[in-house]
Amino acid sequence: MKEFAVKLEKLAEELMDLLCENLGLEKGYLKKAIYGSNGPNFGTKVSNYPPCPKPDLIKGLRAHTDAGGIILLFQDDKVSGLQLLKDGQWVDVPPMRHSIVVNLGDQIEVITNGKYKSVLHRVVAQTDGNRMSIASFYNPGNDAVIYPATALVEGEAKEADEAAYPKFVFEDYMKLYAALKFQAKEPRFQAMKAMESSPNLGPIATA
Ligand SMILES: [Fe+2]
């Protein structure tokens, strides 16, 4: 598992550098942006979805966007169930042997100022077969200060210092996410934006 984690962590960083290249950000920007003072939070979650005789009555996993950075998912080789929302339609993400599904979380959406979006996904229960999945999360360090990359905030918004997305400490976002995971991400972003301007909290130190 240790070896597995080290390799996946490296892969996540390579993929983030590809995102940087696509966005015109310097190499290593995303890694640095989510590093915090003690490095990223990396974890692996193994899930087991048993077959269900009445899948229309239950949800395997309710729709949500992932909170963190970049997620690498090994799906079951045979049993499907994962779906993502594209243009208002639920689309199957079919099982594919020897492949990794790459998913982006809310933090990447904030840092890229919405150029890359976290995607709503869910797992639908199946009547046949057990589905097992292994998801690895490369998430920001707890004290990482997350905000849109200046290079990706355009013209007027940049001058007025009014990016569409909020600036916050990752662990504060996670406190909110714990309660609101299965709701739309927009109210979460708005709540963080509201905290940003709250006089009680004061400005977030970035130095
Ligand atoms: Fe998820």
C-alpha cells in the first residue's frame, strides 16, 4: 500500500502539471498552491457496493462533487455503477480494465478560477455483482490557503480584486463540506466568500 500510494501521489502531481501546462501556469503551480506548510493530504478509500435486488429504491452513493484536489480512481473491472453529470444528463463511466478514472475536486475549480470544474457524480446500485472501487485523494494540506490563480482572473475582476471564487483555508472548507457534501457546490463557495468578508475573521494571512 505504501508503494502504491507513493506512485499514485507522483502520478497526481504529473497530472496537475499537465493541467498547469494547459492553463499556461508555471510547472508546479498547482502542487505549490495546495501544499500548505506540511504537504498534501493523501489518502486511499476502498468501497464495496453489494448487489441490490431493488436498485430503484436506494442510492449506492448520492450525487456530490469531491471537495479536494485530484482523485485517481480504480473502478471494478466488471461491475458498473458510476455516473457523472454532463450537460444535465447522467452519463455512465463504464468499467475499463487497467485504467484510472481522473476526477477533479472543488479546490481545483477554485484555483483554476473555474477553468476546470469539479464534476457531480454518483454511484447507482446494481442488481448483479459486487462493485469494488479504490479511490485515492490528493488533497491540499489543512492550512493551505486556496484562491484563484491571479493569472487566471481576468481584466476588471483582477483590478477590483473580485475573483468569482473565494479565498479560504482548506480545513475551513472541509468543516463546511462535512455538513453540505450532498448539496450543490455553489452555496459552499458563496459561504466561503461570505466568511472572507466577515469582520470577525479578519483577513487571511498570506505572507
Ligand atoms: Fe466522490
